[in-house]
Amino acid sequence: MSERTVALVTNGTCGVGQEIVRSLDAAGLVVAVGARPADLENGNGGGDGKPPEGAVSLHQGLVSSPADCARVVKEVIDQHGRLDVLVCNTLRSGLSFETLLERIGSAEWDRHMAGYLSGPFYLVRAALVPMLEQGYGRIVLVVPVEGGRGSVGQAMMGVSSAGLVTLARRLAREVGNRGVTVNTVVAGIVESGWSLGDMPPEMAEQVTRSVPAGRFGDRTEVASMVRYLCSPEAGYVTGQVIAVDGGFGT
């Protein structure tokens, strides 16, 4: 049982999620990682069944399953004695191109919303109970920048991300006087992040020009913001939507 702050980071075996795990570990937190079995089978961090770098435990499950979400939260508490921080990371690796709205099938829509909107809700709901009981908690939702922009082929991710922003703001109102903060970090286009992947050089150049900062972000820049929001020093920061995107969303 740990006496240190205990964090659970979902989708924390690669990309920005892995950087968040390293950053929280460096800050002295005990970090547990949640991952889909498919991610581990594909050789992402922890593919050997061991926790990825910076984490002390690895917990497998489907975020779209309420039962799995409740089980993972219980596993973390059983192994480490408490749960103080939940970082729900919805960023995806690789190119993030989707389908024009009129071509989206019902099954595709339902599958996306189950994983990227309902799933984070299930996790937050499960984590909230022990946090409220102990009178302390930090909840951070990490979403892609496209959730706030009108972009072709991004309807599903836009809707799910906007829904998570609204969820965080409403929940912050509900629990703000009970020691739990809830914030959203909007991650821009970062190296090895949710949207670059194998982007052709000409496309990368075009995207770079669309960023006021004139460059892609670094994973550490997103992770540093998440780390601050997870810290005791951020106790008066709640209900906020903070973009780390080089001005892309402005």
C-alpha cells in the first residue's frame, strides 16, 4: 500500500500517454496504467505484460465496458491503497482522418462513442467515488484539438471531444467544494501524437503552416500541463479547458 499520491493513466502505453506516465512518475506519483488488450498485443509499451516505463502496474480492460472500468479502478485501489488522480487520455496515434458525415454507419458511430465518450464517463464515475470519500482528487481529460474546430471528416471525434469538455465543466461544478478538481487539456498536433503518424512531408509542411507557433508540439509540453493539473498546487484550477496547441485552435 502506497502512502504517495496514486494516479491512473489510461491509454498510457505509447505516445502522449506514455509521456504523461513518465512525467507523473518523475513528479513522485505512483502511476498505474490502463490499456486495451489490443494495444498490448500490437507491441505498444507493456507488450510483454509488464508495466511501461514509469508505471508500477498495468491494468487491462476495455474503456467501453462499465464493468471493466469499475474493475480497473478497484484493482488500482486494491494494489496501491488509494486513487488520487485520474488522467483519461483519449488521444490516438497515427493519422486522425475519419469519414464524411453522410458515410458514417450506425455501427461505426456507436463504436466510436462507446470508446471515446461513454468510456471516459464510466472511468470518471468509477474513480469519483473513492476521491469524494477521501475528500481529494484530480481528474484530467486529455482530448484532441479537433474537438473544438470545424474540420472535414472529423465529426465523430469532434462530437465525443466536445462532449467530454462539457462533462468536465459540469462535473467541476458538482464536486468543486468537495476537494476534487476536473479539467480538460486540449492537445494540439504533436510529434508522435494523435495525428502525425506517417504523414507525408508535404502534408506535414501544410499542417505546420496552419499552426501559429510555426511548429509541431512536443509530447512533453502536453505532459507538463497535465502534471501541473494533477498537482496539489492546482487546487484552485477546476472546470478549465486548457489548450496546448501552439495556437492551432484559435
